[in-house]
Amino acid sequence: MSKFDIEKVERLAGLKLKDDERERIKRDIDEIINYFDILKEVDTDGIDPLVYTKWTRLTLRNDEVHTGLTLEEIKKNRKLFGNNFFRVRRIIGE
Amino acid sequence: MMDITKLTAYETVKRIKSGEIGVKETLLSYLKKIEEREDLIKTFILIDRDRAIKKAEELDQLEHKEGLLFGLPVAIKDNINVYGYEATAGSKILKGYVSLYDASVVESIKRENGIILGKTNCDEFAMGSSTENSAFFPTRNPVNLEYVPGGSSGGSAACVAAEEVAIAIGSDTGGSIREPAAFCGVVGLKPTYGRVSRYGLIAFASSLDVIGPLSKDVRDAALMLNVIAGFDAHDETTVDIKVDDYLDILEGNIKGKKIGVIKEVMDFEVQKELKDALESSIQKLKGEGCEILEISIPYLKYALPSYYIIAPSEASSNLARFDGVRYGYESDGAYLREFYENTRTEGFGDEVKRRILIGTFALSEGYFEDYYLKASKVRRIIEMDFENAFEQVDALILPTTATTAFKLNEKKSPLEMYMTDIFTIPVNLAGLPAISVPAGTDKAGLPVGVQLVGKWFEEALLLRIAHHIEE
Amino acid sequence: MYKPTIGLEIHLQLMTESKIFCSCSTEFAAKPNTHICPVCIGLPGALPVLNEKVIEYGVMLGIALNCTINEVSSFYRKNYFYPDLPKGYQITQYAIPLAKDGFLEIVTENQRKMIRIEKAHIEEDSGKSIHTGDITESEYSFIDFNRSGVPLMEIVTYPDIESPDEAYEFLNLLRSIARYLGVSTGDMEKGALRCDVNISVSKDEVMGTKVEIKNLNSFRSVKRALEYEIKRQTKLIEEGRTVVKETRHFDEKDGTTKAMRTKEELNDYRYFPEPDLPPLIISGDFIEEIGQRIPELPNQKMRRFIEDYSLSIDYARSIAYVPSFSKYFESIIAFTGKPREVANFIMVNISNYLNETGKDIEEVPFGKEEFKELLDLIDSKIISLNIAKNVLDDSIRSGKSPSEIVREKGLSQVTDEDTLRSMIVEVLKENEMQVRQYLAGKTKVIGFLVGAVMKKSGGKANPDLVNKILLKELETLRQ
Ligand SMILES: [Mg+2]
Ligand SMILES: [Zn+2]
């Protein structure tokens, strides 16, 4: 039994594969995930995970307002509806 | 008559500034070259002749020829935003998306009066090592059209190699600048993480992505780094550390510098010509008075699995914004969930879906500790390995890749493809600067690259050493 | 006895000019999608940059809530799909919040009670989805991203709250603190304060099943929803049925809570460190400096008003919790003294005036000079307390000074003994029965007679004198 429950992961990822596609992709991913097992050889006790290099420092922005995008610009990518709303399909269903 | 497209970027700018050649003249030579070769190689996703020509004409009118890139055409990888141009990142899901802002590097290039010539092809969302994962078409290696140019910045590497442009911008998450540079026989520089702003780079893996140049020689890489390096208030991960004049330091000697050769590299199978090229580069460095030391990166082989957990994890989150609501491809569905799933499943290619799924899995409840967290700890160990190494040496030298370019459609499983990046990935995990420089060819005539890795934020020395070993 | 256990999760909008990670305006009720930029609508390649004011306000609020401020805190991504969440993840603090382990002491019905705060962290708000018609039936929803990226502080309490009144008072105090600090308006109707509640009901020591209630649009809704939910859960338990662990919606119209009809979603947010934002490091000096800027807070003020001025809890709270009220109150009593009288005038007459006119207290044209004048008129027995109230009402509305009004309307007290005596004689004639009762030993009726005299004088008679003369006259009648 593979620990990779592809249908559950698809749902979290906002994807829905076709059956043949799913089979193929799952086979590849199972192989890759198995390969990850070699990490178990590494003793990581007491090691801090690395996300940020030691050089990075957060700098803070002044609380100032600047003009952002215009409606004209936004419309280059999407039509707006009503009083300039983005529109999406109804939220609930199934 | 002189063929302008043979010139390096540095020489081109110099001659334009001296009045020897015109900006439009330069641009037209490149456009002509593109016309001749582009059909076969297919490096560009977008070329805007009119806008480029208009800009060239404007620059030709100027009395004062100012700017480090004055009049120089530059190609930009398509995962970087240029205002008013489509930015697809090689993906169907971004087809039709028009950038509403300039990436910080693009702003810098424009400020220095470079001309944005077009957007180059790449693996979808920079996920790949051959540019075959582009949703639109594969790019071919100009050296031999049957071969891939490498990836993901394959378009940028190929257009420089094909002399369609003197210099191009790429991005490197696990080797995406250096590997195609090696495959195409050009120079590819991956700066230190935090040295160049990522603002406007369509994120693949935020903690690994770095923007850098692909160029004909090391001097051109230094020139472009002068333009794009430095702290940027739009990117919290850029670091406010002094930026050197990289052109200025290039010529100095490297006598007495300690260069490390990584012992563990030889645990991997490396193509003979690449070993030979590495050896001759080492000899060159000795000739320049460098001291060669063998050093160890004990956890080198764990870099690949660590990377292939961390990068997809971040990608799974970075690519969640592509939901069809605000821009890009939109499918349909009876209700929202179906709309999302249709849009994303139709919009992303296989490799991207694979990585989104792997990353989603690696972050999910019950697996986070064993995958994402474990990989991030291993990443720390690898970084510490490099830190130890750099206590002994000033730079490291190793092959950029284990083989030269492979053929298009040469069947490879995803995992096999991932192995292509074994020598470039560790550098990204540690955030170090590295450069790939051409070092001859194999018997098939395919380029060979050798890679130098420098200390954090010490691109100056890295470029100087690279300058000494380039042919 | 069934005991409710309640915990609150409050989202408070921090009152910055620009959003948390970009420079877009936070203006309320602007035209849809006019305050957006690459960052807050999640255009590809855009990156967040943290607003310093958010940290300043967050630290300030954290200190006011008696929290420990973490000198190093970090940002995470909370991943889920929703159309008003443009990046597919919310940037929020997770593993290490800005502030943790605090408490607020509330007072209800003379009881003091400590409500512990688990944590207070900063995060970004999402956009707003608008559904036309029934959420389940309309074909489309509409999205406005103006709110996307508005800074929030999420405050999570421990389940220390044991009644709807306590929940109400906690929110009331929290909002008041935010207003004193100037970090949030706390206006629920403008979305600047949102509250979700967790509630379980238990008999004995066994913990009940936790139910979450959302869609609470006012403090009153919070109270009503809790009252309903306590009844509902108690009834279920009494009937031997089980309480289902679920999220319920409060229905404003009928005051009930209803299970949300959404499909069972996978709740796996896949939190991981936000790689675009290095950890936030704040110095001890900064925390110290912010701490020194924190003014006296409403609960401290309330206590002081009760202890030093002997105000009732209700009056003390009502004045102390509203910064403009307490500022007005304190500026006046600093000049006039007499806090109890002034509090009375404010809570009755001035409050009425504000309700009628919809004005703010800063606009009330009755300042310390006028108060002094009014109180002096009472002190020197020119007018009675009752007349004083009318004078105040008149003065606020007409703009005339209290003495002007007293003069013009002839409101000064009648202190002339002859005038008073003749009035009293009349009253005694008119109320023979009461006089007889008095003479028969029923001295209580004196109150009635005084009242009758006051009435005859139009309230202007000096009550002390009336008393004195009345007694004398009655004694004369006895002889
Ligand atoms: Mg929250
Ligand atoms: Zn914005």
C-alpha cells in the first residue's frame, strides 16, 4: 500500500486528474517518494530546519499609501462585472 | 562589414557609446539573425520588434549615451514580468496573462537603457532540465538541433549561443541557469540567494529561486550583475550587503587562492570528457598560482532528495494562485470547485502537476515532519557542509553536469531527469553563488561546462576566477 | 447544573493607512477593486513587504493584553482555496505569534474575573465574496479584493468564559482598549472586529463537545447566539442526545444557530514557513518604548472612577470605556470637582442630547466653564438639582449660559420667607386631611406636603426653607 493517497492530495491541490493520467502520474510519484526514503539515513536530531539563510533580515515598510492598479489595467486580464467585481462560479455545489 | 552579433555585450555597449555603431543598427542585426535561425531553434516565446525598434530609435536620438547597457538588446526568460508583455512562464495556465508591472531586474535593465527584445522559452514554471516541458514548443540546442538546450532557462541559453542576442536573463532554482549554459556552451551565473531581487519573478520555489545572466563570457556576466545586484525594498529576502563593481575586479590575479575539489563528486558517474575538462581547468588554476585542495561535502548525495521535497512543497503553494479567477487561463464548471479543478488540471502540464502533488503531499498532515521538515533539516546539514568547506577554501570547482546535452525526447523518467541536476542543486540549497563556464566539447562536439562555486556574496572573486579559466 | 465553557477568537483590524504587505489604501467602502495592486491580488511574481505600523500596533495591543511579546516571531502560509484568497494561501503567524500568554480582567455584576489569552498574532485579511441571492443557488459569486491584505490581529482566548454576559463584557473591554490605543476602531459593522465563538456545555466535570459559531455581526448577536446555543446544547444533553462537533451559523433574524450546509471540506492547511518573509525580530528596547506609550486603559480607569469618585459600576464603565467620554468627564471634574454630579449629568442629560442629535461628545457646547457655572448655581442654592437638569438641557440646545437661562426664565429658587409662608398656608388649607393626619402623629405625610409646596412653586422653592417653615406652621396649627 502506497502512503500517497493521490485522490486526497489532488483535492487539496485543486486538481482532478483523468483516470489514465492519474495512474501514470501516481506511478511516477510513488517512485519519487520511495527515493526520498534515503533521507532516513541522515541523523537530523537537534538540527534546525533551514528556511532562511543567515543573511536575510526583515525590513519594514513605512505605512504609506501608493496608487496601485487601475481598473483599466485589471481589465487587460479579466472582464469585471457589476460595479467592477471579479466573478466566479457559485461557491457551493457537487 | 563587421557582424555585430559576434560581439559580446560589453563590446557592443562600448562601440555604441563610442558612436562606432548605432543602437538601431545593432538591434536590426540581431533581428536579422533571429529571422534566420529562430524557426529552427525556437528560443523566443515573444518578440516585440516594434517596441524594441521604437526604443532603439529613441536611444539613437540621445545626445548623452548613458547607462551600463546603453542600446543593448536583452532577452528575458518568460517567467519574469515585463510591463505590457505576456508572461507565461512556459505554461498554458498563464496564456493571455499580461504583466501589469516590471520585475525589479527589468526595471534595472531599462534604467541602464538596455532594450527588452523579447521573452524566452522555458520549462513550465521553470520545472525541468531540458525546456521540453514548455507548454508551447521545445527549444533546440543551437550547437546540434537534435539535442536539448538544457533547462529550465533553455531559451535564454540557446538565444545567446545562437547569437540571437548578446545576453539574456534566466532564473536558477536548482541549476536552471548553469545547466543550460553548460549544454549550450555559454556562461551562466547564479548569484547568491538574496543578491538579486526576485520581485517580478514568477515563483517556483521562493527559498531557492535566483535570477541571473546567461552570456557569451564572464565579463558580460559581470556587466549584467552590476546592473541587477543589490538590495530591493520590494523583496524582503534581498540582502543589504555592499555590491562590488564586478567589471572592475575581473582582471586581478588569483595567486594563492585556495580552490577546493569535492571528493564526493567522484562517487557519481561522470562522463569522461567532463572529468577531463574539470582536470584541465584545475591545471589552469594551478598555473595561475592557485592552491588546489581536496575537500569533503559529506552529505552531497542527500541534496537531491532534499531539494525535490522542498522545491515542490513551496511550488505547491506558489502555484495555488493560478485559479482562473483574476488572470490567465480559465476553464469552466458548474460550480466553483469544478471550475478550479478544470482550470488547473487543463492549465498545468504533467511535470508541474507531479510537483504540485508531491509538494502538497510533503506538507500534508501526517507527512510534514517526515518530508518537508526532514528535508529542511538535511538542507541545514548541507549548508553546514559548505560552510566548513569554505573555511578551508575560497571557491569550489566541479562539473556543472554529469553528462553533456541529451537528445530531445530521449525517454527519461522524471526521476532520471531530476538526476541531471545533482551538481547544481546543492548550491541552491546552500544559497551560494556559482557560475558555469564553457570548457571545451565532447567527441560529439557538444559543449562541456565546468562549475565554480564561491562564498556567499563573494561574486567578485568567483567571477575573477571564472574569468581566468574561460577559454 | 449545566455549565457553559466559552472561548473567543477575535479578528481585529489594525487601523493603518496602508495594507499589511503592500501600499494599497485600507479605506472602507471604496468602489470595488480600486485599492489593489500586484501584491494584494496575487499577481505572479509579486512579493510581500511588511508594514512597520502593523508591528507597532500589534506590539501595543499585545502589551495591553498583558501578553509576553516574542522578540522573534515568524510568518507561515495557511494554504486553502477560496476565491477571495488571491494567493491560495493566507500569510499568518503560526508557530510563533507576536504575542502570547496574556489575560484581561473583566468585571460583571461586581465580580472580577480573569480571562486568559492564549495568543495574539498578525495576519492578512482576505477579499470579500458577495453572493447574490441564496449562496447555494446563485450561479455566480462576486469578488472585491479591496479588503485583501488589510492587517488583522487575531486574538484567541482560553475557554475561561462561563456566560454570555462575560463574553459580551470581554468583547466590550477589548474593543475599548483597542480604541484607547488607537490601533483599531473595533467597529463590527465595518468588519473591523469579527468574532467567532467556541462553546460547549457540560454537566459535572466532563467536558462537553465544542461547537463553533460564526457569522456574529454585533456584540448583541454574540450574546444571543450564546444564549440560544446554551439552551440548545443543554436540551440535547438532557434528552440524552449528543452534541455534534460542528460549525454553526447564527441567524440574525430568528436568533437561532444553524449547522452550516457546506460540504465536508478537507481541513488540512499545510502550514509551512513563508519563504518570502524572514522572521520578524523586534528589540527589547522597542517593546519597552511601545509599552511606555500605553495610556491608562479603560478597566484601570473604571476602577479608579469607582474607588476615587464613588461612581456606580455602570456609570464608571460607561464613561471609562469610551475614550471621548472619559476625556470630557475628566477635563470637567479637573476644573469643577464633584465627579458624582458631573457623571450624573453626563450619563443622563448629555447622553440624551447625543442620542437625539447624533453628535459626538466632542461637539457638545457645554464645557467646563458652563459646568462650573451650573454647579455654582446649585451650590449657592439658587437652583435645585432638578432645575439644574432643565437648565443644562436648555443651555446645550440654546447656547445660552446657565445663569442667563435662570435669569430669563426666573428659575432662581424662592428664598423669600414671606412668599414661601403664604404658599404654605395655601397648601395647608387645600390639604386639610393630611394636616389632620400629621397632627394625629403621622409625621410621614410631611413629604407629601413638601411636594405640594414645591409643585405650587414650579419647583423653584428652596426645599430646606420649605421644610423649616412648614414644620413651624404645622406646630402653630397644633396650638
Ligand atoms: Mg485567522
Ligand atoms: Zn495592494
